[in-house]
Amino acid sequence: FHSFGLTVTTLLPLTIGAKVVYTAQFKVSKVLKLLREHRPTAFMAIPSMYNALLQSKSAGPDDFTSLAFVVSGGEPLPDAVYGMLEILEKIGNGFAVNGHRFLQRTILGG
């Protein structure tokens, strides 16, 4: 289990008492269904997952309008994906955070 997943998707929600929706395996269709059903205000994923979601032909702007806080981490964030996350900021009227390396250093004391 990566430090990003442990910190951002497990420890943080437990600390603040947030509702969390998990899926056992990342599949674009499943994640889009969960986004549509639960309308989360925060979403945490690695860049390759964001890329897959945002490139999906079945995803539309309305799928992301509930998002106020988008967090990326666990692997380097390519410029192209960062640009897409900036679009998500505008759609959801929120902001995006790239936690790659920062969270690893924080967790591991580096």
C-alpha cells in the first residue's frame, strides 16, 4: 500500500470523520458510476487514473461538477494531466493539489 493511499484515502478521512467511498479495483466505468451516484466533494487518485477518467468517452463535465477538492499523488504528474486537472478546478469550482513527493517525504520523514 502506497503512502499516498494510506494518508489521503484512509488516515485523513478517519481523522476528520469524512464519508469515504472505495472501490476494490480501478475501472473507469465503475468510478464514473460512483461519482454520479455519490457526488463527492473530494476525489483522490493517481495521475494515470485521472488521465483514464478524463479521456473516457463516457465521462462528461457533469460527472465532475460536485468536486471541490481534487488531489493527485502516488506518481509524477505529467503536464498534460495537470492541465486536465486545472479544467476540473473550473468545472467543480474547487482546486487541485499535487501531493507527489510531498506526502512521501512527510510520511517517511524525508
